[in-house]
Amino acid sequence: MILTKAQYDEIAQCLVSVPPTRQSLRKLKQRFPSQSQATLLSIFSQEYQKHIKRTHAKHHTLEAIESYYQRYLNGVVKNGAAPVLLELANEVNYAPSLMARIILERFLQEQEETPPSKSVINSMLRDPSQIPDGVLANQVYQCIVNDCCYGPLVDCIKHAIGHEHEVLLRDLLLEKNLSFLDEDQLRAKGYDKTPDFILQVPVAVEGHIIHWIESKASFGDECSHHAYLHDQFWSYWNRFGPGLVIYWYGFIQELDCNRERGILLKACFPTDIVTLCHSTA
Amino acid sequence: MAAVLESLLREEVSVAAAVRWIARSTQSSEDEPGEAAALSALGPLRKEFVPFLLNFLREQSSRVLPQGPPTPAKAPGASAALPGRPGGPPRGGRGARSQLFPPTEPPGAAADAPLARRGGRRRGPGPARERGGRGAGGPEEAVGGESLGWAGGRRPRGAGSAGSPSLGLSDPPNLSNLEEFPPVGSVPPGPAGRTKPSRRINPTPVSEERSLSKPKTCFTSPPINCVPSSQPSALNTSLWGLGLAPGCRSLQEEREMLRKERSKQLQQSPTPAYPTPESGSPLPSRTGSLTAEAADPARVSSCQRLKLVALVYSSCIAENLVPNLFLELFFVLQLLTARRTVAAKDDDLEPNPDPLESPLFQSVHDCVFFAVQVLEHQFQVLSYLDKGTLKLLAENERLLCFSPALQGRLRAAYEGSVAKVSLVMPPSAQAVSFQPETDNRANFSSDRAFHTFKKQRDVFYEVLREWEDRHEEPGWDFEKGLGSRIRAMMGQLSAACSHSHFVRLFQKQLLQMCHSPCGAGGAVWGEAPDVLSVLGADKLGRLRRLRERLVAPQSSGGPCPPPTFPGCQGFFKDFILSASSFQFNQHLMDSLSMKIRELDGLALPQHEPGDEDGESDVDWQSERRRFAVVLLSLRLLAKFLGFVAFLPYRGPEPPPTRELQDSILALRSQVPPVLDVLTLLRQGLGARRAVLTVPWLVEFLSFADHIAPLLAYYRSTFVLLLRLHRSLVLSQEHEGGTCFLNKLLLLAVLGWLFQIPTIPEDLFFLEGGQLDASEVDTVASEHGLLWPVLPQDSMPVVDQQLLYACCPYIGELRKLLASWVSGSSGRSGGFVRKITPTTTTSLGAQPPQTAQGLQAQLAQAFFHNQPPSLRRTVEFVAERIGSNCVKHIKATLVADLVRQAESLLQEQLVTQGQEGGDPVQLLEILCSQLCPHGAQALAQGREFCQKKSPEAVRALLPEETPAAVLSSAESIAVGLAIEKACAWLSANITALIRREVKAAVSRTLRAQGPEPAARGERRGCPRACEHHAPLPSHLISEIKDVLSLAVGPRDPEEGVSPERLERLLGQLGQTLRCRQFLCPPAEQQLAKCSVELASLLVADQVPILGPPAQHRLERGQARRLLQALLSLWKEDFQVPVPLQLLLRPRNLGLLADKRPREWDLLLFLLQELVERGLMGRTEIETCLGSVHEAQWPGEFSKELATLFNLFLAEPHMPEPQLRACELVQPNRGTVLAQS
């Protein structure tokens, strides 16, 4: 699903200030029936992350935390079964899972008088039943299962999606008889930067030489693509030469501008692969 | 000096004798007594003759070259000495960068006698004060008060000389132009004048009247760094002012003025005398006064005299008495293409009985005649020029007109020439590939250093890409754009080892990027056969040639351009400057020096081409290619080494005073040279490898600062180079002598070096003069060389492509000729484009050290009479097999040992418990057990080499190789491979085992940590699985959706159908059975989600879609779903399922919210868990116990306690449990019914 910048902007426009809930996603699918769900979810997730990055700081001031905590306490005192935390998050336009983290952190701080360690917090978020307060545990759990952009469940889904596409790509490479080294092999050899696959014999795709392939199970928008270019793709180029990036959920057409330089974008596994011919003579 | 010329012109002395006299100082037996007498009287002037002659010719020609193509600048003559020149540099003009060839000290009082005589005769109106500059050194001249005229050799413009033009014999007007555009090397008028640019291009035709008779003795020589050039000079544009001539600021302005003048001229430029068909319509001439004149052999004024001078001149060229062969050729071609003489003057001259009194070139006809005469003598050199130049020469109609014979020879040479010189295109950047052997963590001192370097590599390329994108944008500045980023990056390189890693990357990238594919479509030198060329070699070659035409630079900055950093080299130069890191520079110098030494040691090709068959021809081509690659790499490396090494000493100006200079000299002479170039040069000469060593040495020396050449060490180097230069007489071809093109290359690069501004101007003539005197012997003995030692680099390794690649300025000849054809002024136009010195990636590894002793000698002898390809093959095989052997040992023996280490470690962990003890201690124990096994490596390595080497040699040598040769080659290859492999193994095997075991230990210990269960044996997909199961990610999202619906909040119409739940569990089963896409984290998450789902089912919290009344799941359905889950947990999950979650207060608490509470499903679930062995009774008891301790509402707590007791009391009876529920809950009937 390759979108033009304009198409992408139209979608992104609809995502401003939309909470990351099941319901929002449903509406989005209705609004853009022609786009694939995965693409829409990926775009939604990325846009929402941008929003969170922009507003992150203001939710983490001491005053904000204190006020959220008080609101939470007041809410649960009234009705512990009501979705207090989730509604609070939606109201202040912040991710429920992250709001849950803020409140949990504040709660533990009060209980133990020392700031809890990150690993304790993470562990409790992964398994809210470890949270000493039953009401809070339920509230946190509710936030986590209702957040479709953040939280341990979403992280796991993203990880699984990434893994599945790597497996898919590996199968396709095997099917095409292209020998490669995968990330683990590369890491074992001591490579400092490791694309998903390095082809042991380069191929040409649409006339461009490809030494490595990186699978990205997300939509390639400007922000993420530039970050990837900086942290990964150019680093791969610096070490292994030109290569191919597959954004399985599509990308903004205009971003595919480094082909000549050695970074080719595709939204699927390429069909016209030219391999090096061994002369049989 | 003039006396000598006069003697010649009067035919008192033969040309041959004169040249012998000049070149060798001693009288030869061939000389006639009369000649000898005449010459010996002039003895002291001998070494001044050549500069005088050159200046004389320039002076004479200036009359006819006013509108021609850029006349090279005048250089000061060296004919007269100027002791105590006011305002002059302290000694020998060393500091006066103005002078290409500064005056030498007069050998004695006698030296001036002839000059005085001459001057006395030809008294000009020049004011006496003009001579003031001579000071005490030339009293008689001061008395004479007359200009030396063209005969006087040098006319320094002393303090008083400014302003009034002096005059020469023909009394030309507009001498003052020389003040505005002082000739190269003229001594600046005084301290103030020192800031004036001194060495500059010949007062290009600012006015058509040229100072013919201005009594100054300069010979044309384009100033090194003041050549007007359309190509920006990397040095000159540098912020750092490196390489700028003194006063270059004003020089810039002046250059601008000159440019304007030129463009004015261009507009008035004459139409070509003979517009050739190719030239298109001639430029309209505005004035008509500057049209090119037709040259007519019949109108030559004095053939005899011209012939004689041409002969002397040619002989000097042939004897290498002139500093720069190609500069002279350039000058001669300028004469050939002179457009017209200053018309008004032609008839003013009356025949003069004194041969020196009348101008040599009275008309264009004279110039052309002279030029053609010289060209005839230089035919041999011409015939080696590239095809394009030959074509232009052969098609030159003046040449045809004056010497049909020469034209015929040139045409023949053109037709026979294959020396097509192709132009290069700037290569686009390609990164140095990551090599685990040198780049992985093991090569770094710490994790931090490793990761820092990882980042640096990326920053380096980021900077490089930005430079590629932007360096051509107007207004973009390297330092401003990238400087701070580069310095920040360099600042992170703390450890010394990081510096060496970075330097290695830098140097490799330098070699890689500045390697441009050369030759037409790669045919001349070839390129590494990359994928691209394999994929479409033909088209690619064509495309490349097309691109070349479009992108090749247009000018190389005159026949003597300053050292520059063209193309990508500019990036590296600016990077070094911006980084301004002492550590980096030091490491870079170390690395460059090492690489230079390595490449310089390369053996030259050993045999003649074409002696046998086609095979050797192919070999020869590749030998040549290899040579070119090495030579160009060396030049590039040496250029950067010179740049960095002399960087701290370079400045725009030489030291202002003699005292300062002496103290600097004293200081600097303490410092050892960065690379022992003198020794390398001696070795190169001794080993007859001058053709390899000298070109890079010249690149290195071209960056010398003002002081360096004065140091004894470098002076000796220069003296040696001068001797070499003198010895390279092109016409001498003797058995085993240096091949012509090799010589031509050496002459071209040396000639270029002698024109570099920082090289003392007196060096060529002064040292040259001394060379053949007493010093020669000392120099020779000092260098352990016998004179004359010819570096008999007799292999024709240089071709025109290489010549032009090393010396792009030779292309100026072609440009000059082309501009004549096109009628342009030829300032920067023309079609000759720059051939950037290029280089290629370095060669493979050096041949391995051969075994010592007799065996080695025998092996050497064996190769001696074999084709070189055999030797290369054997060395190559040995090198590769040796290296493969090490890899093989790593993969087999070492890997086995690592496996042993792992199992030993496991045992250790079992016996010592999970902690396993101190890792360091563990490692020591393991290593002490395993390292002794390393000894096997040598035996295994030997075995490997013995098996593999012969196979490889056999595969690589021709089938027809005689059996004896083959078996010898095999055994030598085996020996070399074993030597290489065993040397490495015996030195490194223990360390290698340690390293690998250490890595394995830390791996095992890490894996020991968090997820021991995950390491259990895992089943794969069932056979014939087509991997069509739903993706794990999809299932997690699905279950998450259900969970979120169950937990709420939800819209009233939201819910899940029982069928959806059943389908979901069915899919979960499929996914868990097809393991294709499943990764442990996903499976763990699925396990957890399924437990959560079970809790919700038990608590009846799942909102069911259906008729409005029915929002609850039927008990039977719920049980079926729980059964399905139980079976998934039991059969399909391969990760531990966190079943204890079911009994956590939070999950049990879900029941608390329901009214009426129903415990039957929970009891059922617990029972089944025990039944299926998923949880132990005691485990459940523990969990329930802790649940009981939690805070619950009183009623709930009571029910919980009852359930607990029931579960404990009636472990094995499924039915009674239901009854037990009945006790707690009234509606037992329904429960029973549903079950």
C-alpha cells in the first residue's frame, strides 16, 4: 500500500486527538474502507506516538502527576468498578497504558516512600495481579487491554508482527534460492549493525543492486523512515552497500528517493529479482 | 652568457660542443681546440647558460605572443648573481617565492665581464638606477648604468626600478605593464613589494605592446600557484591558506583584473588564421588588428640563426638541462600557434650585424619556423603523446606548411597510435565494507570503544554524504557545514585503538573513493569485475563514456598546476583540516607510511611482453594494470602523507629573516622525517624501480613547506632526484635501459615538482650546476651509487593512460592546439579535460614471506624461468589456503572445544548450583582444561594445507603445465600455506580459544538467567504443515479485543458470540501447532492471555452477543471452552503457562463482583488442572492459602474458605464438588442440570 504524501496527510488529518481505543479504530476503518486495516492501524499508531512524544513532558510534571493521582483516588473512592483511570487518560488525551504507569508509579512511591525501580513497574504492568492494590490492579489492567498503541500487550503484538514478517521474508528468500545470513548469524560473527538479511550474493531489483534486506512490519511515514535511515539503513549502507527495505504496510511514495544512493523501498517482496548468472561454459 | 650564445651564433663554437660544455663542464676530446678555448674562458658561466637561454627565448617571443594563448609566466633567469640585493631574500632567493629560478652567486668577478661588455655595447635608455638592485655585486654594471637587455640575463627590479620602464633593443612601449604584472620571479621592488605576488603568469596580453626589450631576464614558466584556472584549486580556496603564495590575496585581485583583461581580449580575439572546418565560423574580429597572421616559410627572416638557436635549445631539452620538458613543449607550441606579431615593429628593425642585436623572432613566420624546427628535434617525445594531441599536431596547417616531412611523421604516428586517453568520471561514494575479522568487538578494548566506533563510522558516512550532496552548492562551506560535527566525532575517539580503527576506515575509504574506473570502459586498466559490469558490461561502458564527456573537468590549471585535491580528495583534505586532531594526524601518518612502504616494496613485472604467446600478453596486461593501480594508490597515499606531515610547518610565507630561518632549520634538522623517503628513493633506484618510487615521492615532496627542502635530509633527496632527472636522457636507448614512457613519466613528474613554489628556485640550476662538479662524487659515494646510475626500469609498465593520469597537465598541450583550431583564446577552453590522478583499491595482501635459506633460493630460482602468473598463482593459493586453514581450525577444532566448554560449564553449574561460582574463575578452570588441546591445531592445519593447496594449484594452472612444474608448484604452495597458517596458529591459537570460550561462558551464563524453561526442547511444525495457521500477532490482538470487551468499558451493543470464542480457541490451537511464525514472547503472551480469558470465563465476565436477555454464557458452553483451554495448555503450549494467575486475588476477585456468585466453574477448573497434571495439588493449595490471606468482603471470604476446604477435603470426587457448591450456593439445581 504505497500512499502519496497527500493521501497520507488526509488519513493523518483524521487522527488528530483520537484516543487509541477499539472504538476509534473501528471508526477509522469505516472512514477509509479502501485501505488495509493493518496499514491504518500502523499509521494510527505512528501518528499517536508522535502525539505522545509531543505531549509527553506536560503529563510528567509534578503538578500533573499529583492532579491525576488525586483524580484517580477520588474516582475509585466513588466507584472502584468504574473505568476511572481509562476515562482520565482519554480525557487528558494521553495513552491509557502510560497513564496507568504514571498512577502506578505514584501509588508505589506513596506505599514504599522510595521511587520504585523501572523493572518493578514494568513487571507489574505486564502482570497487574502483582499490584498490591486490587482496585488499582483492575484499573491498570483495563487501561492496558483497552490501549491499542501502548502497553505490554501492544508491544508484544508489534514484536510478533515484526517476527512474522521476518519469517515470511526468510521463506521467500529460501523459495527464491537466495542464500543469506540472518541477523543472528551476523551478530554471532560480531557485526556491529545487522540488517535482517545480508545476501551472500547480491541481486538486482528494478535495476538496483541489493546487498541486504530489512523487513519493516509497519507503514513507512516520514518520521519513522528518517529515524530508520539514520539509525539503521545508512548504517547498513555504510557497511554493506546498497540494499532494500520492505515496508510491509506500505510507505509514503515520496520517501523512496534514495534509490540512486542505494536504499530502495518496496511494500512487498520484489517480483523481478535479477540474480548473478553463473556461466556454465 | 650572451657571449656563449654569441659564439654559437657566430659559429665560433659548434652546438654539440656547447651542449657538451653545458652539460658536463669538462672538455671532451671531441671539442676542437678553438672551441675549447672559447668555452673554457666562459667556464664560470656555464651553469647560467640554460636559464639565460630560456629567458632569452621567452623575452624574444614576448613580442609575437601578445594575443596568443596564455603565455606562460616569465621566470627569473639565473644567469646573473645579485649579491646583496636590497629587499631580496636573505640567500639565494630562497625566500623569494617569486622566483622560479633565482640567481645564483656569481662564480667570480669574471662572470660579469661578458655581461658588462654586452651591456656596454647595447646601451639602452634604461636608467642607471635600474641596476641599483645589483648592489655591490655588480659595480661595473652600475657604472654602465644600462640595462642588460635580453642579453643581460636577469634584471631584477631593485628598489629603484619601479616606474620607469627600461628598454631593450627594440624599444617597445608599455613596459610599465610589467609593473602591474610583474614577471615570475622578478625580485619584488622592496619590502612593501614582498606582498605582491611575484611568480605569476606572464603578463598576459594586457596590452598588445609587450615589453620586448625590458631588460629583465625571465623565461617563461607558468607560475605554480598563480595559474589562472577555471578549476578551483583546493589549496587556494582553503580557508587555511595552505599553499597560498605570499600575497595571494592581492594576487587574487590581480588575477581577477587579468581575467577581465583577458575576457576583453577574448572579445577582440583574432579569428584563427586558418579556420578549419571543425572550428565553425570564426569569431568576429572587432579591431581587425589582431587577426592571426598567415605564416609563410618564405618570409622567415633568418633561417640560419633560428635553426642554430633551435638546435641549441633542443639539445638542452634533450639533455634534460631544462627543468621541465613539457613546459618547453608548451612554449614551443605557443610559438607554433602564435597569432600575430606586433605589426608596427616589424619594419622598424634594420638589419644588424650583431646577431644578438636584432630580435630573434621578427615575425610570426620566424616563430613558426623556430617552433617547427624544435618540434622536429622533439619528434620522439611527440610521438608518445596521446592520440588526440597527435591528431591536432598532424592536422596543424602551419606545421604542414613548414615541414611536410614532420607532418608526415606525425600523421603516421597518429595513425599508428593506440594511446587513446580516456577521461575519468568522479566516482560516487561507496562505503568500506564491514569486515568482522577486523571490525568486531574482539578488536576493541571495551564495549564502549566498540560502540563508539560504530557510531563514528555512521557519522563519518553521514558527513561524507552531506559533502557529496552539498559541496558544489555555491556558498556551502566545509568547515561551517561539517566542521563541528567532525570535531565532535573525533572528540569521542578516546582510546588509541579507536584512532587506529578510524584511520583504517579513513584510509580505505580514501583509496576506494579516489579510485576511479579508468580507461575506456575499463578496458585499459580494468576494474574489479563488479556485479554491475557483469550484469551489463557493454551498456555500462557506453554509459560511462557518455558520462565522462559530461562531467569531466574542463581544465587542469595550466601546464604547471599547483598540487590540488581534485574531486573526492577534497573531502578527505578538508576532513583532516576540520578534524584538526593531533592524534588522528599521527595515526594517519603512521598508517599511510606503512601502506606506502608496503606498496612500494612491490616487485615490478619481470618479463617482456609478447615474447611467447597470447597467454603472456594477457598476463602482461594484468601486470601493467596492477602496476598502474599500485602506482596511483601510492601517489594518492603519498600526497596525503605529504599533506599531513608538512601541515604543521606550512605557511603562506617563508621565514622573514635569515636568522629566523637558520634557527628553524636547526630545530627542524633534529626531527626525523615522517617517512624515510631518502632511503626508499635510494632503494628504489638501486632496485631499478624509479618508475614506481619517484612518482609518489614527487607527490609527497610537492607538499613540502618552505623550510623542508633546505634541510640536509631533503636536500639530499632533491639532489638525488636532480641527478635522476639529468640522467633520463630520452634519446639514449640502450640495452636494458629505462623504457621511453617510463622516462617520460619521470621527467614529467620531476619537471612538475621543480616548479612547485615551495621548492627553492635555485635548486634546479644551482644544484644542477654543482652536481656535475665535485659534489657529484660525494653524493654518489654517499648514496652508494656509481655514477651514472640509470634506474633501468626497463619494463614498459607505463602507458599513455597512466602518464596522463599522473600528469594531467600534459593535456595542456592538446588544449593549446585545440584552442588554435577553435580560434578561442584557449585560456580555459579547449576540450582537453583534466585527468585526475586516480587510484584504485589496494592490492590484495602482499606475497607471504618465503622460507629462508636454500629452499627459498631454490623456490625463487624455480619461479625465475616460469611465467609470472605461476608465481602469482602459487603465492595466491598459499595465501588463501593458509587463511582458510585458520578459518577451518576455528570452525572445527575451536568450535568443538567451545562445545566442550559449554558442557563442562553445564556440569559445573549443576554441581555448584545455579550460581555457578565466579565467572572469571570458571573461565580460568575451563581454559586450563581446554587450551592444551590447541596444540592439535598445528597438526590439523598442516593436514588441511597439504590437502587443499595442491587441488587449488591444479585448478588454477593451465592444464598443459608440465607435471614436474606442477608438482613443484604444488609443494611450494603447500609449504608456503603451512608456513603462513602455522605461524598464525602457533602465535594465536591459545588466545583464540580463550576468547571463544569466554564468549561461550558469558553466553551460557546469560542464558542461565531469566528463562530457563524457554530452553527446553521445542517441537517444530508437524510434517507437511503448510503454515496456513492464523498469525500469532493476529491472535493476540483478537484475544486482546475479547479481553478489553470483557473488562470494559463497552458500548451496549458490543459483545462476543460464543461461536467467536470457540473459533478463537480453535485458531489458537492451529497457531500453536504450526510453529512457523511463533516466537517465544508471542507464545508467552498467548499463554497469559488464555489464562486471563479462563479467569473471565470462570467469573462469567465475558459479554455474550445474542438475544437481549441472554448476556451470559451458558454453563455448558463455558465448560466446553474451559476444556478447550485446558487441552491447549496441556498439549499445545510449549512455554510455561502462568496458571497460578488463575488463583491470584485479582482474578479470583472477578468472582466477587458477580451476584449471584457461582463457584462451580472454578472448582471444575481446579479439579481439571490437577486431573490433567497441569498443576499439583500442593501448588493449588499454596495459592489458595495466600488468596485467603488477602482482604476480602466478609461474605466472599467465607465462601472462599468453604471452597478451599471442599477442595482439600474431597480431592478425588468430581461429583461431590458440585454438591459442595450446593452447600455454598442455593441454586445447585441449575448447576447440576447444566453439568
